[in-house]
Amino acid sequence: MRIHRALIVLCFWAMLCQAQVSKPGQVSLNEVREKYDAPFTRNLESFDCAIDFSWKEHFTETTRVGDEGTDEELEKIFQPIRNRVAVTRQNVTVSSGLSDDAISKLPHGGMAEFLLEHAVQKSLYSWLPASTNTILPIPDTPVIFEQSPSSYKLAFKINTSDIEMVFGPDMRLKNATLKAPQSDHFETSFEPGRQGFLLTSWTMGEDGNSEPGHRLIFTYTYQTVDGIQLPDHVAIIRESHHEVWRYRLSGCTVKTSK
């Protein structure tokens, strides 16, 4: 697993926020944005959690490559490592209490630990656009809304590239497409939460291929910590490699602005 695709996702949505087009939208973006739970736009500054993950359960549904370690190495060396993750509106940092050099001296170059860290970072970087509301254009961005009996379509341009976002009748984002020489496409699902819609799944392609069998699928459930909805159980499916990663965030603490 690698982080660079997650960074591309964030850059894509950051580009949305800078879009400029000539025709004004027919529906208020403020109304749409207010329907989403984005704790980093309120008073959340950061949160820190323990990562609960089982290597034994992991390999009941994931194809084993062989460079992760033996059963004994995973149980006695890698499973006892206590990972934590710290999340801000810009960064996802996984800490094992070990330096990269120390991890690389573990069996198989510490591959198992590095894979887990990448999986956690990838999934939470993909969650950040929803938690910061950068998944949607900024208020007052000129856009064009088209309404049908079952959906809304939002369209605008980034330089010479066309952007289309499709919403359900209650304004839950369903998918978005960047139409360009190298196009990109994302599909999402949201569920109602205490503060608005919560991201429950994000599906994207690998290497520009979003066909079934080549997708990354992230799913999220939520927990409430000091009144803030944070990810609880997270799953990542990497179809091309038959990988499934599941972990839980526990013992979370939050830092908020006064």
C-alpha cells in the first residue's frame, strides 16, 4: 500500500476548491455544505487513537504474499507492537514507538509493520476530505446545478477540465468525475449522523482504472468522542491484490479549540 494515491485524492479535491467558472449556480452551495458533518471545520484540531489490529484475522481473508513474516514472527514480534495514529486536518501520522531504522531491522525488513502503517494512513487520508468539507467546492464557487427526479448534478470547470458531481435527492454525494485527458472517478456513500452526513464508503480506482477488480474501497463506521464523530471500524479492500485490511480506533482523545 502506498500513500501517494491518497495525496493525489487530496490534491484533486483541493483543486475543486479553486475552481473558477463564469456561470453562477442555481442552488446554494452553503445549503449543501451544511448538510455534511465536517468536524475539522468546527472546533476539532486533532485526535489521537490506538490502532487495534489482528494479524491472525487479517490472513483469514487476505492472500498471503510471504514477505510479511511467519506465523510465529507475526504473533511474537509484530502483534505486540502498539501502534497509534494522530490525525490533523492535513496529516495522518502512525507511530509504533520505533524508528524506521529499528523497524527495518525486524524480520523481513519490518515489512508487516510498514504495510499496516500504510494501510491506516491510506484509509484516513481518504477520510480527510469529508472531515474537512474539501470534498465539496467552497461556498460561493460558481457552479451549475441540474435537477432530475432522482438526483442533482453539479458541474463546473477547472481551467479546461470539466467536473461533474452527482448528488441524491437529499444532497448526499454519490460520485464525482474529473473529465480530462487523464480522468479520475470516485464513488461515495453517506449516512445521516448527529451533525450531518457521515462518509461511510469511498471507492476509487488504482492507476486510473476504476473498473471492478481494480478498485480501492474504504468503509467507515463511527464512534462518538466528546461529542465528535470519529472513525471507529475501518476497512480497506484492494481488489487487485486480494487484500483486506480491518482495524479499529480505540482509546481516542480529541483536541479542540476553545
